[in-house]
Amino acid sequence: MKSFSYGRPDLRVLAVANQKGGVGKTTTAINLGTALAAAGQRTLVVDLDPQGNASTGLGIPEDQRHVSTYDVLAGAAALEQAMVETAMVPGLYVAPATRDLAGLEPEISAAPNRAYFLRDAIVSLRASEQDRPEKERIRYVLIDCPPSLNILTLNAMAASDSVLVPVQCEFFALEGITQLKETIEFVRASLNPTLEIHGVVLTMHDSRTKLADEVSNEVRGFFGEKVYATVIPRNVRVAEAPSHGKPILLYDSKSPGSRAYIDLAAEIIDRERRASAA
């Protein structure tokens, strides 16, 4: 077992993960990254989903993904080479994904350290960041994971300090969380003993329905204080924003979804500060 910790208050790495699809995982990675950058926390979104939706949602079209996370994990490029600063948000970077990621697993299956390729890339990034002025350093890395347990998800969790779990307020919400908890326990036992759940964010909450409140209460009863106070509402503008290649904070800064992600970023920053001071 390899033990690793980035430590505080330097660069912090959060895997945005849930093995259940359609829970707002990529939407959260895009908009939380934007809100963190807007709050002065330089942020890198690492797109590990072969669909590349986080890359598209941050305005990086496929024909401009010259160096991708596939190249990083295949050992052909450093993470710094894949990083692209978004044109829309100063201090927000993305390491884009291409469809090549879907074929990565058989290519690296024989490598004994195959679960640590992303961790090693982030170690190199962190070392290079130390040479920059403090105000120019990356503070957060958000890893957008695919909705499945594969070598990409294992790389993300082996590289991360903690996991941020989006949970859609719908029936069977806890089913996906149970699977994810099992995955986290497996990773803690075999790859990254310091991995923890940073928090659970309730997404697509429709206050008009009784079910949304029931799911919210059930999740809070299961996870307690791990659940963020901020709830992401079901919002048409949030759903529209990715098709325009923009985060919701730029597409409609006054929408309820935009305000919610700003609040979530503030809550995460506060948790990190309190943990650092403890």
C-alpha cells in the first residue's frame, strides 16, 4: 500500500464522483470550478470522462484538445502541458478529455503502478507550482470522474485528498452512494489510505415535490454533517448552459443555480480553512 497526502494549505485535490449517472457530477465540476476561480482560488478541472462533457462545458471544443488527459495517463505528456486556461474565467484551467480515454485501460493494464499515473502527474504539477508566486498557484484540482468503477476512477481516487459526491434528489439516490462508499473503502484499503469523503451535495432539488425533501432528509440522516448546507436546485438555466459552452455563472449569473454554486464554493473554502486550522 502506498500512503500519500498533499497536506494543507497547499493544492487540494477533490474527485467529483458518483458511480450512478445523471446526478449532476459534471455540472458540479464545471460550475464549482468556476465559482472557486471567481473567489480567487485558481482551479484546475481534470476531465477524466471519455465523453469530454466537462471540456465542452468549459468552452474547449474537440478540435482544440491538442494535449489531453489521455496523453497524461499514457505517459506522453505532463499535466502542465494539458492544462488550458479558459477564455471565460481567469484562474480557471481545464485538462481536457478525448475519446481516446475509453481505450486506455487495456493499454496500461500490465503496468504495476497503473492506478497511480494521475497521482504522479499531480505530484509533478504540485512541485512546479512551488516555483510560482503564491497568488499564481493552483489551489484546487477537481477531477470529473466517469460514472463507473474503472481504471480512470481508481486513478482519480488514488490521486485525491477527498471525494465530493453529488446526489440527485430522486428515488434510489442512496443506492449509488452505497456503491461509492464501497469503492472508497476499497481505495482506502489498497491505494490511498487517507482518502475521505469531503462532502455530499444534493443536486436537482425540486422544492415543489415531497420526494425531494424526503431524499434530502434521508441523505442527511445517513451522512450527517458531511452533507453540505448548500442545495443545488433543479434549474432550467443550469441545464441549458453546457450547450452554450459556458458555466451557469457566465450564462446566467442571477439564476438560482448560479447563486447555489457560489454558495457551495464558499462552503468548501470554509471547510478547508477550518480543517487547516484544526
